[in-house]
Amino acid sequence: MRKHVGDLCLQAGMLQDSLVHYHMSVELLRSVNDFLWLGAALEGLCSASVIYHYPAGTGGKTGARRCQGSSLPAEAANRHRPGAQEVLIDPGALTTNGINPDTSAEIGRAKNCLSPEDIIDKYKEAISYYSKYKNAGVIELEACVKAVRVLAIQKRSMEASEFLQNAVYINLRQLSEEEKIQRYSILSELYELIGFHRKSAFFKRVAAMQCVAPSISEPGWRACYKLLLETLPGYSLSLDPKDFNKGTHRGWAAVQMRLLHELVYASRRMGNPALSVRHLSFLLQTMLDFLSDQEKKDVTQSLENYTSKCPGTMELITLPDGLVLPPVPFTKLPIVRRVKLLNLPASLRPQKMKSLLNQNVSTKSPFIYSPIIAHNRGEERNKKIDFQWVQGDVCEVQLMVYNPMPFELRVENMGLLTSGVEFESLPAALSLPAESGLYPVTLVGVPQTTGTITVNGYHTTVFGVFSDCLLDNLPGIKTSGSTVEVIPALPRLQISTSLPRSAHSLQPSSGDEISTNVSVQLYNGETQQLVIKLENIGMEPLEKLEITSKILTTKEKLYGDFLSWKLEETVAQFPLQPGKVATFIVNIKVKLDFSCQENLLQDLSDDGISVSGFPLCSPFRQVVRPRAESKPVNPPEGSKPGDPSHVKTLEAILNFKYSGGPGHVEGYYRNLSLGLHVEVEPSVFFTRVSTLPATSTRQCHLLLDVFNSTEHELTVSARSNEELVLHAGECQRMAIQVDKFNFESFPASPGEKGQFASSEQLEEERQEARGLEINSKLDVRWRIPSLKRTGEASVEGLLNQLVLEHLQLAPLQWDVLVDGQPCDCEAAACRVGDPVRLEVRLTNRSPRSVGPFALTVVPFQDQQNGVHNYDLHNAVSFVGSSTFYLDAVQPLGQSACLGALLFLYTGDFFLHIRFHEDSRSKELPPSWFCLPSVHVRALEAQA
């Protein structure tokens, strides 16, 4: 009865009275050993004491302390109840656990109020009494719950866990499924209250599983899914994949994977496949390192089954309770280790015109160097690439990827994610072998506008899940920059040639890349046309074209223009619209040294070849001009003149600099290079060169020994000469009558461009000019009828100083006229007894004044046996003196002297004109006094 009264007082808010009645009931019940009621009385005593200590209740995590006025109702009740006991102060009951010092005195006045430690002890005692009765499980569980809440306020978690552990093992018979769920939920809340998060998550998960127990006719999958979501924090699990990129993994991976599997299953049973795909994607992305090979296969197979019905997207999923599930990009399928923006191919790279390079230099700062500016530029350089992309051209980004899966990984729809410029990404599909090493993958796209483009990441479709992977979210990725400038569109030039492609790749020292290499085999002196088709395969018109050539370093001496062209006809077709083709012709003319090399002479001498009784090793060989470029080599045994050991190689590069469209307006152009590899086989050689005088002083005979070094029959011809037929390996001599040359007309000084040239260089230039002039007049050509191939045989570089002197007109030009007719080649006719007028003219072509001179005319007859008859006093008579006098002749001036002869008999007479030696004539070289031979035929006088 006392215990019942105490309950009523507690319900009525009379705490002091309830404490008194509970104490009295406890003492009475102990004496009668009624443990059930004794436990109830102890529980009531604890409840009243808790109300005193924690007036705000025990529902929250922290108990609100009692305010100063909270004891007024109890004191007022005591004053109105005459039989109430006095409240005495008990200093032993004072404690600091959960009690404010301001209220400790007030609480201490209640002598029958339990201290915080005593409350827990009394709860333990009451629970021990309840446990003696099998049917008291519910009230025993309730007492445990109350004790745990009190301990939570007192922050005594370990003791609270003991009570909860006891509550777990309390046997409650015939609980409904709803009551079981409620029981496990309460246990989860209490564990959460005392800070046992993983224990809390465990029991909440048990409650979730209870929601879908087999005994339930209509399983509550939504309630199960909701409870499972609430367990995530307890297992250190977040549904945001970004949280798994922050250092090491937190939590037990095995438990987390089990929970994620249950979320997938629950969401599928809820009829939400998108939710299942999201959770399964999250499982594969975040737990990939902890999955076994078999588990990886199972998870990916399940994911493919789900995505076949509902593909995975990058959209946010919002649950009915407001929870938002972020997207899960597959940044580990595949794993990307490096991202590199690639420059355009060498033939497509835009280049800035030199005149516009320095126009964009900032002049904001007056200082040459500023550490602030340098720092800012360094930061910008880390992101911005120093090359450009072109609007409308395919641009490439290379990714180094790795497949961590134990099976082949198929990645579909892989493309770039960009910003800043409108960009058309061209998706790619790839298949990575199982556990491949770093594998290069190139992603391409086309920028549609100009500006600055930033590559933010890439997108993929793996196992039916579409992913947007941003570079900022990729751990451990290496990149040299992700921002590049896009310039306006330029035309694209494609070249095709009439020559086959070459297996030889030219490697120019300048580092230029050759887009196309072609090769051709020519004989020395041969000319061939290279037809180049220029096709504009871009979208912009080709407006400007410049073509230059560069011969790579070679030891061979080239004569004439190796490459020549006329650009006017091609440029006349511009602007070249997209899809149109223009034709451009380049003349390839190989003209190397035609002098016989030492090794070839040795080969011929060893073979014992001779020509017209004159062996090739005769002393006359010294006439051949030595060649410093031709180093003697030892040919392999049994080699022939046409073997590859005698084949020369020439390499050149044709550069096509072109522009057009908006890029041309901005000052950009492109450069396309064509590599040319020419193998030059020897055609003919001139083994020796000499001269013979001709009948005319203005002419001479040039003797050339020509050797056919080919394996075919070959003909050689010169201007106004018949063809000379040479069999393979045959050598013959050809004589060419040529007019002498006035070399003095060539400039003695190099002009402006050679202002600082040395005397040796000037002499070499003059020598080359003379050789070129002689070669053009000779026009020696060869022809191989069987191959229908022709070419030129050049004597440039063959003529030594002695030969050149013989071919040169003397600075003093002497002309002898008989009866007013020049007498140089043919005999002059006259009549016996008629005076013959003789005139000697001198033309001074030298830069100095010459003369005066004295000349004596001596007639003679040639007996045709080597004997000359000068005793002609009775046959020839002079009208006047036989000595002629010429006054001094200024440069470019003329002088003449006249005389007459009288022939007394018929016959052929010759006139020898002899100079009188004096100091003035001795100063000049003898070659300057070369007068023509005068032949006069005296005929019978007319009757």
C-alpha cells in the first residue's frame, strides 16, 4: 500500500512525499521477501530521485540542470500537509555528478533523495529482483532502459553498455514483429545515446532486417531501406564518393560492403532500379580495392544486369525523406594516371608571323623584372600550354590509363569534358586487357569557336553507367596543364606527288618534322619533273602560299639549281577553295662533278682499258683539275663503276608556307614539309680535258675524253657536233670547236654582297662563272636510248687554269684584212701583178693603255715537208716599207696601220707578222700578241 501511495504521489508531482513512501515500502517489502514489489519500490525511488536531479528529463543526450525555483512546489506542498516529515540536510548525499553547485544544497536537503551513484545501484538491485521472475521481462527491460538514460546523462558509457547488454538477453515471450522492430530500434537509439555508434548501427540493421522477416506477409522494404540508411554513419560510411578520396579508408570494408549489398537489394525490392544502380556503382567505385577477383566479376555482372533496364546517370537522386544521393563517377574504371594535351601534328601547327610576335607583349609594368609578375606568370604557366589549337581541327588529349579489373574492360563513349569554348567531342571506345599496365588512350575533339579552352575531365560509359570524371577529383593524377588557346580557323593543305614514297626518313638538323618523303633515282646530269598536287582539304580558302627549298648538308658539289620552279601559274589559281586542287611543278636537276674520281681511274687502269693507243694513266692525266671534295675510297673487290659504291645521295626539303581564312587575318600560317631523297648514279665521266688551237685565233678545239660508266649503250653529243656512241664501260675522245670567250667581261669585284669576301672566294666565284659560261656554249648532252633517258654532261669544275687561258680571248684583238676582207680562216685570193692592200687593226680590250708597236711582215711559202722558204725577194715585193707602226691605243680603243704587197708569181703565200721587241712589248705576256695566220693565194692575171 505504501508503494502504491508513493506511485500516486509521484504522479501528482509530490516528490517529497513519494520519496518518503518509497523508502518505507522498501523497508517493509525487504522484511517479507516480496522481490517483485521490492524491485518496483526501488525503481520508484530511483525515478523520484532522477526527477529531483534531472528535472528536464532523460530523453535528451544531456540533462538540463534544475533551476533555482524548481523546489518551490514541493516546499509549498509540505507547508500545506501537516503530517509531512521535515527535510534534513545530509552532507553525505552531496555529489558533483550532473548537479549544479547552486542546486546541490537544495537537493541535499532532501534526505530521502538518492545520490546519482545510489540511483544506479538501486536500479541494478531492482533489475536483479525482476530477473527472478520469468514473466517480468518487460518491466526488467524498461528498468534497464531507464538506467541507461540516466547513465547517459552522467556520461558513464561503459556502465550504460552493461545495462544494455543485459537488456539484449532479456527473454520477452510472444512479441509481435512490430514490437521486435521497436525493441531493436530502442536499443539502437540507446547505444547511439551513449556514443556506441557501431553498436547502434548493428541493432538498427537488425531492426531493418526484422522489417522484412520471412514471417511477415507484407515485408516493409521501404522501412528496411530507411533504417539501413540510418546505419551508414555508424559504419563510417558516406554515400558521397568524394569522401573516399580523402586519405586512408575508414571503417571495416567487409561490413560496409555487406551493408551496401543490402541497400542494393532493398532498393531493388522497393521497385527503384535507379537507386539499385547508384548503390551498386558506389560499391564498385569505393570498395574496388577490397573486392576479390570473383567478387569483382559478380558485382560487375549484377551491375550490367541492372543497367540493361535502367542505365546509370550523373543526375542527383532525391529520396522521399529529402536525402540526396550524389552521382558516382567511375574514376577507377579505368584508373587515369596522367593527362597530357597534345600539340597538333607538325604539318598542322599554327605559327605566328615574325612581324606580329611581339605585338602582344604587355607593357603595363615599367620594370624589366618584378617578382610579383614572375610569380603570377609561373602559376599561369602551370595550367596554360604554350602551343595553340586551331578552330575546326581535330585536337588530341592523351590519357595514360590502367585497368585494375581481372578481366577485359570495355569502355564505351569515352570523350572529353571541356569549358570555355564550344567543343565537339568525338567519343571513342576501347578495350583494355586484364590488369594492363599504363596504356595510352587518345581522346579527340574539334573546337568550334575561338578562345581559351580548359579540359576539365572526361566522360565514360562502363558497365552501362555514364560517368563524368573531373580532373580535380582524380587522386594522384599528373598533368602538364589543361588550358590551351584556340586560334581562328586555317586552311589545311594536303600534297601528293608523282614520285613514290621513300623509305628514307629525312632528319633535318633544325628539328623540323617531314610530313611526306619521296624518292627518285636519276643519272648524273638528268632532269626530272616532280608534279605536286596541292589539295585544300580544310574548310577555309587557301589564300597565300610561299615555297622555299633547303638542301641538307652534303659533301657533294652541286652545279646549277638543284630544285627550280615557277610559282606564278600556281598562285594564279588562288584563292584555292576547299576541295580544290592546284598543280605545282618542281624541276629536279642533278648536276654533280663529272670529273673522273681517283678510285674510278684506278679501276679502269687495272682493267687495262685504253683509248686510241693512249692509256688513261698517261702523263696527260695531270690536266684534270684536282677535286678536293672527292676523297679516294677503296672500292670493294670486283666492284664496277655502276655499283652502289659510286652512287651519290642528295637530300632536300621543300617547305610550303601557307595561310588563309580567319587565321590569316590574325597573322597565323602553317608549314608543310616535303622530303626529297635523290639517288644519283654516274652517267658519264670526263677523264681528261685539253685544248688544241684552231685555224682562227678566235676559236680553239676542246678535247674531252668521255667515259660511259653506265651498263647501257649511251650517246654523247655537243652543239653542232655529231653523236658519239659509247658502249658500257667504253671511253672515247670527242673534239669540240668553240669560239673563245671574253672572260674580261665578268666583274672583277663581287659587288655589294661580296664586300667582305676574301680574294680566294672571289677567284672561285669568277672561276665558276667562267665554267658556267663555257658549259652553256658547249651544251654537251648524253642519251640512253634503251631507257629513253637524257641528261646534261657539265664541264663545270673540270677546267683548270691552263685550259681556261686557251679558251680565253686575248685582251689585244688583232685583225688582218686583205683587200678589206678579214683573213682568218680561209685563203685570200689576188691576181699576180695587182697590188694587195694589207691592213692590221688592233682593238685594246685590256684596262690599260698599250703601244706603240712596230710590226714587220715576213712572207714565206710552206713546202709541205716541214720546210718554210723565206727567200722570196723575187716573188713578193712591198709597196712601201715592210714594217708597220701602230700608235698607243687607249682602253677600248682601236688603231690600224696600212700597207701593200705585190705578188709577182702564182702560188700559195703566207704572211708572218713579227713584233719588234722593245721595252713596251716585253711588259705584256706573249699570249697578247697572237695574230692570225694570213694565207694569200696568187692567181694568174686576167688577160
